[in-house]
Amino acid sequence: MNTIDIIVFLAYIIGIAAFGGSFFKKNRTSSSYTVGNNDIPGWVVTMSIFATFVSSISYLALPGSAFLTNWNAFAFSLSLPIASFIAVKFFVPLYRKINSPSAYTYMEQRFGPWARIYVSMCYLLTQLMRIGTILYLLALTLNAIVGWDITTIIIITGVVVAIYSMLGGITAVLWTDAIQGIILIVGAVACVGYVLLNMPDGPGQVMDIAFSNKKFGLGSFDLDLSDSTFWVVLIYGIFINLQNYGVDQNYVQRYMASKSEKAAQRSALIGGLIYVPVSALFLFIGTALFAYYNAADSLPLELQDATKSDRVFPYFIVNALPAGLSGLLVASIFAAGMSTISTSFNSSATVFLTDYYNKYFKKSASDKEGMKVLYISSAVISIIGITIAIAMINVKSALDAWWKLASIFSGGMLGLFLLGIVSKTKNIIGAIIGTIAGILVILWLSLSGMLFGEDSIGNYFHTYLTIVLGTVVIFLTGFIISLLSKNKSD
């Protein structure tokens, strides 16, 4: 990156921080900090939901996946309309009716305090690791591009995002998310345009090379549960997105920040659907880069390794794009990451205040006390997230270990939520037994391969199906026990 690129990038960072901090005057009460002042435009909430869904991981991983193989990952995107429709029909009205800043108030209403504590703790642990992971990956990317120190990048990025999200509350988070969502789309479009216009034989050469190498395939349509077939990825996407829209505080808080139930439903639907064409755009970047380097034959040997496919896009940004545009693309990557991190800061602080402080320490806390708790919890969360990111520099295997733990947390959260939605009885014992059974299944699927080798039955299921099977076991076990208990009481 040259001086112009660095100026563009720094201008973005400084501008977004200043803009987010400008909402400080509107952020005087704990209610305004967590759900806003009922004055946030619908399009802002819509773009915020979209930006929350996209992270810098997606921005780099999707082009890398398409460059290496094909469009199999697009099956995940095709699951979004299904999850969005269910959210509009069931989830949004449910949370608007409960009218709580926390998504986990519902869990207590259905199964008691233990469920609320369990699910909210799962959420907080997930967010802490999510913050650390994204901060680390952002720093790793910028280090590869400009050579800046990874630890310094992590600290500065974490502090900047923490400051504007704390000063402006949910209003700042939503508005900056919306801007960052627009920036990342503009950056992706600019990248595609540059590649198409710089093909030796014109834009059509991209399609010719892509089709001849079967780069637009969606994966195998076989009914093989051990491979990432189209059907496995689609089913995985449905369950993950049901979790996002149904249990994730990041999304539920946006439903509550909307002006009305209809506005929340509209934002949930459109915000999810926007991701479908944008994910296709990210995948097309990977396909276009494959054609670009196939035609030019200029990709370094070290990046032709299959394990380095995620680095091709950053390499292209630094070495092929003109001055200014390169800075815009780096800003786009940071936009995706910063929107996710700011959301995690605000939502985690909201959960701590609503699910713990107001419930177990001081139920009738004043706005002044509430704001103090929100500020302190946000600061603590940011410090822990930064610490986790720095720890990942030397303990890279921690990332793989975390995703296995995330499956355990995710499966338990979604299964319990679906049980609460569908079951009409309040059978606490059934919910507890179902949750334990589901977690044991997830642990077995995650660890059986390591413990029992290739003959383990767990190897007959792809990793993507871990959350699917765990969720189904929790739901069915709890539901059946509830029915049997009801029949006995009758």
C-alpha cells in the first residue's frame, strides 16, 4: 500500500469513529443505549442486520473458497430466505410482544432462571471469542498488506470500536453498521469491475475460464452425509440462520430498536435477503481471481498451495489494484469486521445489564447506574476480547478448538429455543434432560473421531451436521418427555 491507500484507510477509521461518537448526546439512558430512541430509520436497521451477518471472515473466506473450488458455499446463502421467512412470521412478533432488551428473557418465561442463565452465558462466551477471532484476523490481514505490528493493530482496532460503540450506544452501532455495509458492497463491486476490465481478452474471458473449469458448481447433489454436499450445506445453513434470527441477541436487539413490529419484520426479511446476492458477489470475486491469475499466470508459487487460498484476495488487493482503490478494499475488509465487533460489544453489555445486574444485583437501578454498568461491562468485554486476540497470535490452534466449543454452545441454544416455541407445556425436567442429551451428542460427534479413529460412527456425519443433530436431539428429547409427562398427569 502506498501513501494514498494509507490515507484512504485511516480517513475511514477516523471518520467512522467520529461519526459513531457523535451520537453521544442521544445516549443518556440505559434504554437508549440498548434499544435506541425509536427514531432509527428502517433502512438503517435493515443494513445493520445485513452488516452484522457479514464479517471480515466472510469477506476473505468466500472468495478464497470459490478460488479454490466452486460455489458450494452459496448453498448456505440459499438457506437465508427460509430462515428470514420464519423470523418474520414467528420470531419478530414473539420478541416484540415480550418487549425486553434481552433475547433471553423468553427462556426464563418458558423454562425458568436456569435456562436464561445457561443460554445467556453461552452467548457471552461466544461473543468474547468472536471478538477475539475477528480482531486477530483483521490484524493478520493488515499485517500481511502493510506490515504493521499485529499486536498494535489489535489494540488500536479494539479500542477505536469500543470507544464509538460505548459513546453512541445502539444508535451509533446501527448507523455505523449501515455505512460499513454500504462500503463493503461498494468495495466488492469495484473489485469485480477492475478484474473484468483487466482481463487480457475482455470480460467474457472470466466466464469462459470459469465454465471450462466448472467453477460455478454448487457441489455434489448426492445424499452423502459425510461430505459437504449441496444438501448438507443447505441444511446446516437453515439451522445456523434459525439460531441467528431466533436466539442471537445481536439480531433480537435490532428487532426491538425498530419503530414498529412491521418495520422490524421488513428489516429482518430484507436484511437477510440482501446477503444472498452479496455473497454471490463475494464468490464471483474468487471465481474472477481464478480466471485473472489463470490468464496472467502471475500468482506466486507460495499462494498456489490449496491451504493459502484465503490469501489470494489480499495479495490481489496489494499488488494489482491501483492506488486509492486498494485502500478502499482494505477499508471494506475492516468495515465488515468492525461492524461485527461493535455489535458484539453493545449486545454483550446489554445482556450483562438485563440478564444479570438488573435481575440479581439491583432490579430497580436508575438510568445513571444502568449507564455505568453498561460502560464498565463494555470496557471489560473489549479488554477480554483484545486479550483473546493477542493470545491467538501464538496459539493458533485455539481457533480450531473454539469452533468445536461453539458448536456445543450453538446446538444447546437453538434446540432449547425451538423446544420453547413448539412445546405448549412448561416441562422443566424435559428441557434439562433434552439439553444434556443434545450436548452429549454434540460432544460425541465432535470428539469421537479423535477418540475412536476412522471407524467411529461420528465420521459418517460431516462437521456441519453437528449442530443439526444436536439441536434435533435436544428438541425431540425434551418434546417427547413433555408429552409423556402431560399424558401421565392427565
